[in-house]
Amino acid sequence: MKLLRPFVPLLMLAFVLGVVLTAVQKPQELRRKAAPATTLSFVPANSTAQRGATFTLDVVVDTGENTISAVDLTVLFDKDKLKAQSIAAGDFLTTVLVAGAVTDTQAKITLGSPPTSPHKGKGKLAIVTFQAKGEGTTQVRIDDATQIAGIDEQGNVVVGKTPATVTIEGGGGGPQPTPTPTPRQVNRPPSARPPAKVTLPPSVSQSLCQNACGDGVCQKDSCEGPGCVCAESPFTCSKDCKPSISITSDIGLPPSEQRKAGDILFEELIRKFLNFFGIRL
């Protein structure tokens, strides 16, 4: 004991310094644990969509030094440019505490993790599906009301929120009308038209007969129908029919009788001519 007595003050000083250093180090460790370090962003950060088309944006989380257990996420957008169709959980926090819901201007979802398996690192927090409405450039951003809870942390651990830029171009997106096929024109050769049928009056059609002039027989009567022989007269067939009455000057008849015989012959010729065309007197 006498040998250790000179070292007692030194041992007491070492003990006091150890207590002081431990007391100083613990608050510093607590301060490091309490520092929020989580950021949120979108992938892709810049995108282009055709008006009417549907596309998705991923909400990505990077916890930094934090270990998170729950998130209350709200995404904001311009209703004149975009229409939110749905918001769903990604693969980072897969427990859906409040189902996703969309309105004209925002999309919301609340996610968590089992108490025994909080998450740390970087991953896909949520997936938002949009439809492009109006042309132009617009931003999709994380609402300031978004909250993320960290293990052994006080309050909201979100320190940064990066928006996404979407450029909407006109036309092309969405369902397109079905084009109406143009009828194919086929060039057909002109069809042969049947010869025009000529309908004769009954008086003419009934008088058609076969001309037998020149056979040496003077046909007096005419029949009707195919194969019938036409009636002949000295006027229509002088080869077969000879005038029965001569009107020459060598016939010893008075001039009055000669004129009368000539009239009879003329009338007979006219009657035969009309009978040839089916006209009966």
C-alpha cells in the first residue's frame, strides 16, 4: 500500500477523465442517431409522353443513415396536364397501411414495415400511374406534408424532395380510330349486251312469210307463221303472176271499158300490197 500511495492521485485523475469522456461521447452518439437523412425523388426524373398516353413514375427513397419503418406519402401534380390513375406500393415498404387513393390534384398512400424488419438503404417506395392530358411541360412533386418515421429518430426524417419534369407532346397517344378500308376498285371488262329485242306490231308480225317469187307458181293466198309462203301478185312478183286483164290498145274494148278495167287492176294491186303488210280492206 505504501508503494501505491504516490500513484493514488494519478489513478483518481484517470478515473475522472474516463467518466467525463464517456459523458461527452454519449450525447454525440445520440445526436448522430437523431439526424434526419432521408431523401425522396422520382425515376425517371425527366420524361416525355404523348397526349392521351399512359405512363408511370417511381417514387424512390434513400434513407441515408436512417432506418425507416413507415411513410405517409402524398404526390402532387397539375390537373390540367396530368390525370393520376393509381398509386401502389413498391418493393421497399410492402405493407399497405392505408390503400392508395387519387384525386384531381394528388395521389396518396401510407406504407409500413413489420416491427422486426425496418428498412434502410435505397429502393422503390411507390409507383404512380398517370395519363397525359394537356400539352406542355409540368412537374410532379412530393408534398411537404409527406412524413417518414425512423427507428430511434425524433419526428420526420425527410430532408430532401426532388420533383420530376414531364413534357407532354400533342397527338399520338391513346386509342386511335380504326381506319375505314377504301373499297378496291376492280376493272371488269364490259359485259356483252344482248341484242335489243324489237317487238313488231301484231299486224306486221303476223304478215311475215316466206318469199317464193320466181318458183313459177303465182301464190294467191298467204298463210301466217314460219314457213308460210307469201301471197304474190303481178305487182309483187311479175315473174310468177301475169296480169289477168290487159290494158293495152290491142284489146277491142271501148275506151270507157278500158279505163274501168285499168281501175280494177289498180285496185287489185293496192289490195294485194296492203294484204302483204297485214292490212285487210
